Amino acid sequence: MLRIGLTGGIGAGKSALSTTFAQCGGIVVDGDVLAREVVEPGTEGLAALVEAFGADILQPDGSLDRPALAAKAFRDDGARGKLNGIVHPLVARRRAEIIAAVSGDAVVVEDIPLLVESGMAPLFPLVIVVHADVEVRVRRLVEQRGMSEADAKARIAAQATDEQRRAVADVWLDNSSSPADFVERARDVWHNRILPFAHNLSTGQIARGPARLVPADPSWPDQAHRIVARLKTACGDRAVSVDHIGSTAVPEFDAKDVIDIQVTVESLLVADELAEPLLDAGYPRLAHITRDTAKTDARSTVGRYEHSGDPSLWHKRIHASADPGRPTNVHIRVNGWPNQQFALLFVDWLRANPGARADYLAVKRRADAGGDGDIERYVTAKEPWFTDAYRRAWQWADAVGWRP
């Protein structure tokens, strides 16, 4: 099952996107619908709201008077927090009940208006944000929902900012133009990203990125930040740390457009326990790769690292993203082992040493010269350079007092 988190500000057009995805075959779980369901007459949710905000939030027939509740609940952060504290847990419970009844190969689109505010984004393998300019949203709320302009602006101001939504968005869909254009772009995302992602997950396949150098992308750190948050959530306390490693972690450094992340654990047994949680998060395991091939013949001239040539201390587990829109490698290594330490050291060494960066970039460019995108050839071509780089990096580490 592929679970997608869908969000956007009020008036941005989440409903239009949900409708399109439903027409494409997605199973939509609408947070607004659930929020209404859990406070219908006779529910524990409505009883809790009356206790918190007073009986004057009810209509004569005993149902919820939503404008009356809004007038009280949106007046300040404390009141809004009280409302969310009542409704959110009930909605989450109802959502879990629905998802538990869905088939394993389904694509579930969870429309959650306050996904950002509730901190739920890392729970999803893919987060889609619908955006529209504030002026457009205000006009829609006034014309389509009958709100006053002041009320519309207050509702918008009470929600997450565009910057906060961008920080969690794997896909950003702008809905400020025509409905037809928006639907066309939504269908493109469904057929060219969501369906391949779902297929890869169901078959345990990964999305491979081509082994071609591209100019440094300033958004790589932000993308990695989202992935790190997702992996921390999936791994929980079984991860000692989760770090952005590899060339994309070095500022202004050309690299393959593949994010590398290291998950540090206490043992390979723990790494094996993470196989299922990581698959659920969108990262199938590559069963045939168990050891770092590059650098295993390296020997440091520093005594305490002489053991690093022991092949057993370079074992790892590796997962990779099933999302074709964001190729990612997830290396699971044991805390304190040479491969775990060197992955962290290598990034800091490159960041601090322009000469090392220039050397490595030249090596990568020679490896990339074929231009055929063959990942195995690319990796093999770089391996000899790492023997000396391993020694140089650890010499630098001792000189400056670097520690993992």
C-alpha cells in the first residue's frame, strides 16, 4: 500500500485534487469529512466540544453550529489548540479504521488539512501540497463558501505558512490558474510518479537514478531534511542517528542526483529489524548488497584505525527509494564501525578541504566520461581513489581533532 499525505491551505483546492486522484483510482480519506463525522450528534466528539466551548455551539436540533464554534475556536491559539486536541485524535482513530480495511496494493490519499501543523508529514512516503496565491484563496472562500473577507483571511492566517508547507512537500502543485490546467498536471503526477511508486513498492523494486553528474542543486539539503525526518519516524529509537551523507551533502558540489542517507544502528540485527518499517516508508531493501565495496582495502596509517581493513567491519544493509521522483540510497551501518565513521568523516573532510573536493570532482568526471549512466561502471571507476582518500581523511581528522 502506498499512503500519500495531501494538504494545502484552506481554499487552495485540495478537494479538486482529491477528486482527480479518486477518478484515477485512488482511495481518498478526507480529513474534513472525518472531522465532521466524529462530531455528529450522539458522538463523544460533540459531547467533548460542548464541554469545552459551551452548549451555545449547538443548533436547536442538537447538531453542531459550526460558525458558532469557529467564532470561539479561532479567536486565539489556546482555543484553537483545545479544538484540535479534541478532534484530531478522533479523526486519527477513524482514519486508522478505514485504512485497515483497504487492500494491500491500494493507493490511499489522505486529505489532511492540518498535516503540517500536526507534524504528520514524516508519516507518509509521499507528501503533496496544493498551493494557491493568498488573493486567489480569499476570493474563493468569499465567492464559493460565503465567508466574509475578514473571516477568510483569519482562517488563512491561522494555518501553516507557505514556507512551512514547502518544507514538507515532495510534490508542490500550484492551483492558482485554470481548473483544466490543474487537473492535467494532477493526472501527470498520478501516472508518472504515484503509480510507478506504488508498483515499485508492491514488487519490492527501487527507483534507480542515472550515474551522471549534474550541477549542484541548492535544494538537495532541503530534500534530504525531509527524507531524514521520514526515516527517523520509520526507525524510531532503533536508529542511533540519521544523517545526510555523500556528495549531495557537500555544498556547491556537482554530484549524481541521488540523495544518500546513513542510518546508524547498534547492530546488523537491528538493521534487519528495520526492513519492514523502511518498506512501509517507501524504501525497499537491496538484499544482494551487504558490504561497502569501495574503501575496504584501505589501511589508515593511524594505529587505532588499522582494523578498518577487516571486511566484516564494512558490512551494512542498504535500502533505496521506490519513488521515481526522488532516487535515494539508505545505508544502514553499525555505530563505531569504520564504514559508519568514514561516511560522516568524508563529508566533513570534503567540506573543509577545497583541494580534496577538486580531486574527487576530477575523479567523478573521469568516471562519468562515458556518459552511459552505468552505475556499476561509475562506482568501480572511483574505487581506486578511495584508498588514498581514506588515509588522507583520517590524517586530517587527527590533525583537527575530528570525532564522529
